[in-house]
Amino acid sequence: MNSNIHRQELLDLYAEKPNYGELIGKTHEINMNNPACSDLINVQVAIDKGKIIDAKFSGETCLISTVSACVLLEKIKGMKVADVLKIGKKDIDKLLNVEVIPTRVECELLALEALKEALNEKSPKLGQFKEAFKNG
């Protein structure tokens, strides 16, 4: 793929922000921040019978965090929670179809880490901030 075309697709996703906003009927929600670049993300998920029904995010996020959240949350709709918890960095790399420089990996994985944290909770953790990141 031509890198200029792909770059434009990423910029379009950033501008359009699919899956951005408030989720009515959410069952899980978490806020997480990335101290490396001051991103703050709120991830909301609706789960029914062990499957992701819908997912949204909001917050102040950089281009990489925003685009990563957009594509990740689109991918997980309809997936089983157990399968979502298996998603890792390589999966996000594939979704983005771009190589993220090492200093921006935390931005790339912010939505994934927030999502996993929310899904691993027995009950929704509303309004909790975490500063934990894993590189895998």
C-alpha cells in the first residue's frame, strides 16, 4: 500500500473518530491515562452473554491512541470476551498496518490496556484511573 494513501486513511480515521462518544447501556467502563504523552481515555463496553455488543471511547488522545481505539473497538464488536482478552500488540500492529516507533507504543496500546482492565473487572470500575502499561 502506498504510504501516503495509508497516512491519509489514518488521518481520516482521526478526524471521523468512529466509535467515539458515550455508550448507552454500558456494562463496563474505565478511565486510563498515559503519563508519557498526557493522553486520557475512557473506554465503555456493553457485554451480553459473554460477547461484546458495543464499545465506545472518549477523552483527550493523540492521533495514534485515537486511531488505535477506533480500529480496536470496531474489531471487538461481536467477539467473545475471552477472545478479546487474547488480543496483543501484534494484533494492534496488524489492525493499524503501520509500524509504531518504540516511544509511541504506549499510545498505540492505551485503548487495549484500558479495555482489558475493564473486562478483567468483576463489576464495572467507573471513574478509576490507572497508570499501568504492558508491552505485549
